[in-house]
Amino acid sequence: MTYSLRWQRWVVVGGFIIVAVGWIGYTALVWHDRFSFVGGIRSNLIFGIASSVGYAILAVASWSLFRWIERSQHPLAGMTGVLRLFALGNLCLALGLAAISYYWSNLAFTRPYDGRTTIVAAASYGFESFGLLLGAIAYWGAASAVGAVPLSPSPPEESLVPA
């Protein structure tokens, strides 16, 4: 069996890199606001840095998974459901982050500037949402490619029962 997941590999890696860039923006926002509020600075910085690194690791893991699928000598139609679950998980995260991005965008445009970096918050959440949406598309495309390859025909039942 040969599967071609080239575009899916590039899209999912690009998506997770975009998510990591969004988290870098979040980390920069927290670093900038470190004097605005006292509590939670270290935890927010660790959260942002760990999330950036985590999504970069997920990009490498997804690349490896797609390469493994491409090199597999066996039909992998059973992976279709797993890949679609990854796609749906990415889609749910993208929708949640899109809602947060909309909230911060609304604040940035409807209220007078109050010294907070609402535009940076909206952009960083928007990057994360867009990156996860790309991941969802890539995983769904991979599931379709894996499910489209027909399984090899099973042997007739007569040959399975000894005479």
C-alpha cells in the first residue's frame, strides 16, 4: 500500500507552527503586561512557552505519523476514524480560540485604548485558531486518503476451514 500525504504533512506542520507563533505572541503579551498585574506572571509565561514548544513537538509528531502512514506496507483504513478524531479535536480547539479572538477583537475596536494590548491578544488567538483549523483540514484529508485506498480482498471462507 502506498499513500500520498504530502500536502497533508505540509499543511499540518504549517498549522502547528502558526499555532506556536500565536503562543509566542501570547507570551510576548504576558511579558509586556508583567507590570500591569502582580499574580500569575510566572505561570502565564510558563504556560505560553510550554504551549509554543508543545505545538512545535506536535508538528514534528504529525509529520512523523504521516510519513509512517505513507511508508506502511499494510492497508490502514482502520486509521480513518482516529485521524478524523484528530481533525474534530483540532476543529473544536479552533472554534474556541476563534471565539476568544473575536472577543479581543471586539474590545480592540469598540473601546478606547486603555493601555492594554488587545490587538496583540486578538492576533495571537487568531493565529492559534487559524493554525488549528489548518491542522483539522490536514487530518481530515489524511483520513480521506487513508480510507480511499481499497482493502485487499479477503480470502474465501472455504480456504480458512481445513478440509
